[in-house]
Amino acid sequence: MADRFRSIDTSDYAAIEVPADFGVPPRLEWIAISDLVIDEDYQRGITAQGRTNVRRIAAGFGWALFAPIVVAPADDQRFAIVDGQHRATAAKLAGLDRVPCAIIAVDRALQAKAFAGINGQVTRMQGVHLFHAAVAAGDPDAVRTAMVCKAAGVSIVRNPTQANQLKAGETNVATALTRAILRHGNEAAIAALKAIVGSRNGNAGMLSGTVILGAIAALAEAPHWIEDQAALARAFEQIDLKALQNKARVAAAGTPGATAIDRFKSLLTADLARRLPAQAEPVEAAPPRAAPRPVTSAPVPPPQPAVGPSRAETINGVVIELASGGEGVGYGGRFQMLSPHQAKLVRVLARAMPAPIDLNFIASKYWGAAVPAGAAEKLRAMTSNLKPLLANIGLELKEIRGVSLQLRESA
């Protein structure tokens, strides 16, 4: 197993001349927040965004997430904050009265220099850095994005990389991709990413924000194109994404309020429409919900229909059986009878299992072109009845943040 740790190494740094005197080392103390002050001659005020950050820190306060405040003596009793006024304010908002501080022994002039040095000589955290940290921390949205990328054969680079240095399948887009997946769902995102990297020798360097987000939005609005992956791949093989991206950027620059992503989406949609079917076969709206049918649990094999042929398929280990004599779902050696509408919903959820899938996308797959008003609430009502039935066969149905559903094996 590879070691994920590395030591601090300066062997490849050029020699430098360091100061003869490093000054007095700081000392660590717990100081009352009431004894901390802000020197407005060099300290910045707390902006609207800063206030948002303060509230976020306070709402999720934990010592493991709190770095010591850097302070310097202001007078006999008080200490001026050199770095950390947002953290100190958040600590007070969280109800604390003391915080750990690193006290530096410098005069007022050096305090301002220290403020500039601490806040100016930092390596800015980029989106890809924050994304990989979020994945390591188990953030559900980041983990979902990582799963989507893995399914599509795409990797988010560890460090920002110039487009002309990106290999096929590599992208710098992390935060915006996560937002797009939350908005449009896993299936549209996977299909778009696969189509991009699966054509034109991988389209190296073309997994930009404009291309990725525009393609996901285009396919989310035309889910019938996703059904035939081979045809979609052939269509993308004929499209010069770089030329399309350049055209979108020029068009956006000349139109107030327009974005390159929106322009790219429109151009790609028009191009795909010339190469792919205009629409899927009509899908009838689901009829009104029938009265609940009796349900039973029994070991596999599932009961056979009395008459008529059965239609069964296995999706990510979930066996879905539709027959004239009954409808049901099997998993892990157990079988549960369901209503036709419940089985239809499970089929949609199983395709993304165990990743969450957006409620709007579920609605489009379940009702087709005739998505009713209040579709999300109808889905929630349906899942409330479905949850205990799926629990009988070891499956858990969970709503994520009010915007998506996740079907997974019970813990």
C-alpha cells in the first residue's frame, strides 16, 4: 500500500540568505476575548462576506478547525489582533470567552508588517485543493462528484494545470462541476463527461468549465439523447468542441448578460439536434396512484406469474421483475412485491445506486415529457410508502438535502 505521507523536503530549493536574528519566538496563551482589540490603522473591517464567514465558522465551531489567533501587546492589559479577527469574532458568537493565542513581541510598526506578511505571503487555496480535502473529509457532495467522475473516466487534478498541459480525462473543474451535478443529476453529468472523453482521442484539454457545464445542461434538457450512448458518442466524434467553445466565448463577449456556458449549451444542442433523434418515443404520464396492493416478503426465487410472460432485469444488483402476475424487486436473496409505480421508481433509482440522483431528473425519467406540477412532493409521498418495503430486502432509500434521493444497501 502506497504511503500517502511525505516529509518536508527542501533539497531542490536554491540556497538563500536568512536574517541574522529571527526575533523573539511567540508564546502560546489562552486570552479572554474581551482583552482582544482591533487596530483600525492597519486591520481591515469585517465585510458582508466576512460576516457570512464568521457565521459559518461559529455554526460549525470545533477546536480541530480553529487556528490560534496571532496577537501582539497593545498596552498593559490588552492585545491587538494581528491575524484572526474573523476567528475571534466567530468564537465569541459561538459563546466562548477565551481563545488560544500566539503572542508575538513586536512594536506597532512591526504589527502592521506582520499583518501584511501573514496575509500576503500565503499560497492561495484553489478549488481543486478544497475539493480533494472535502472528499477526504467525506463531504457528501464532493464524494458524489468523485463517484460521477470515476464512472465517466475523468479525474480532477490535484493542482491547477494549464489547459494545454492537461491529459485526456483530466480537468481543473471541481466546484462548478459539483454544482452542476446537484442541479442536473448524475446521469446527465456522466453521459456528458463520457461523451467528451470518449471522442476525438479523449479531447485532451477540453474538459473546461464552459464545455463541461454546457454539455451537462444540454443533455439534462434532452434526456432521450442519453439513452443511446453509442449514438451520442458518434455525434460527439463529429463535433469540434474547441471551435464550439471559441465561438461561444466570442458570442458571449458581444452579448450583455450572456455567458459562454449558456452560449455553448445552445450551440451544442443545435449541433446534436442535427445528428440525433429530435425526441424520444412518447412516454405516457403515470396514471393516478392505485390503492396500495398487499405486499409480502419471501426468499428468492421470486414467485412466478400465473399467466403472461415476465420481464426481469438486474441493475446494480437489484433484480426488478415486472409480470402480469405481479411486480417486485429482489436484492441480496430476498424479494419484495411492489405496485407497478413503485417498481418503476426503483428502476430509476437503481441506475444511479449507490449515488444520489436529483429529484428533477428522477421526475423526468419517471413521468417523461409529462412531469406534473409538484413532482418533487409526489415523489416524496411515494418514497415514504416505499422505504419500509425496501427495508425488507436490505435496501435503504434516503433523501439528501431535500434535492436528491439515494438508494443504497442498508448499513
